[in-house]
Amino acid sequence: MKTKLSIAILTSLLALSPAAHANFSVNVGAINVNPDNDGSKINEAPTLGLKGDSDTQLGITVDYAFNDQWVLELIAATPFSHDVEGTGGLAGNKIADIKHLPPSLVAQYHFLDSSYALRPFVGVGINYTTFFDEQPSAALKATLGTNDVEVKLDDSFGFVAQVGANYKIDEKWGLHAMVSIMDIDTDATVYANGAKALTSTVSLDPVVAMFGLKYSF
């Protein structure tokens, strides 16, 4: 029994051995978040809605290669800022400024093998978005008739789908490009004088694109 157990343990360790030689790489470049803005309505007035503009920040992703095909990628960036404007009867009116961080963890499958300079990949994963520093606009305060206005957005979990490619310049340096679709839905609440005034289910669902340098070590 002990012999069989030892063989089983040894077999498991051998199966995991590629992870012991896994390669790390870091991608640094410009990353853009462009919200889809479809379906974000104010619950108290369904003909009115909200939309956010796009923003570009410094993107940093860290890759952990389990083997030649499978890679786990962590996507991070400096905080994104968006102007939130009204739609419908609120078109052209700024509602608030918001900031958010959408770190994501993505499992990628890389096509071809490491002997190829250009390697496309696809990926799926999860996203966690946290919103902070929500600032109501002067127009919103005027509409609600008070300066005591707060805007709160709930944090969000969602799925990520990704396509991209890496181009190897040499053994250390390369280029990295990816496009991801992130499922980001949040409940927004506007408070006036401490009381709930407006609510909205905001569907950002942005397209996230990044292009940058890749360094492997």
C-alpha cells in the first residue's frame, strides 16, 4: 500500500513539474476602457438614462505560464476616471465624476508553440470592479435643489472574455496586445439630504483594449 501511495505521489509531482519551471512576464502599456452604455436607465424615470465616457490609463498585466499553452494573467491599471452624463431628456447634462479599478484574472490558451514569434491567444476569466471618489456635478445638485448630494456605486463581479496576441522580439522582450469584454454592472444610488433620491442599474460592459511592451523573466 505504501509503495502504491508513493508511486501515486511521485506521479502527481511529475504532473505538476511544468509549474515549477513556469515563466513570468510583465506587460506594460496603454489600456483603454470604453463603456458600452447600453441599458443604463434611471429607475424612477425609465426614459432617462446614464452613460460614461472612455478613459486611457497605464496598464500593467502579469502573466504566469504553466506550460507552453496555458497562462494565467492578472490585469491591473492605474485608476480610471469617467464623466457620467445623462441620456434622453438629460442628454448633455453631466451627472457625476467617478473612478474605478477593474482588476481581472484571466486564464489564457495560447496557440502555436514558443518557437513562433507571433502567438495569438484567447482567454476567459473573472473581473472585480470597485468604484470610489464619486463626485456629483453642480448640475445634479441644482436639479435636486441642495448641495448635500452623494453618489454611490456598488462594487461589481463579472465575467471576462479576451482575445489577443504576443509578438516575440527576442528571448526577453516582446509586444503585447489584447482586447477584452468585461461584464460590469453596478447599482447606482443618489442621495439628497441623506435620503435616497434616484437609483439606476448601470451596465458599463466595457471593451478594454491594451497595447504595450512585454518583458519575460
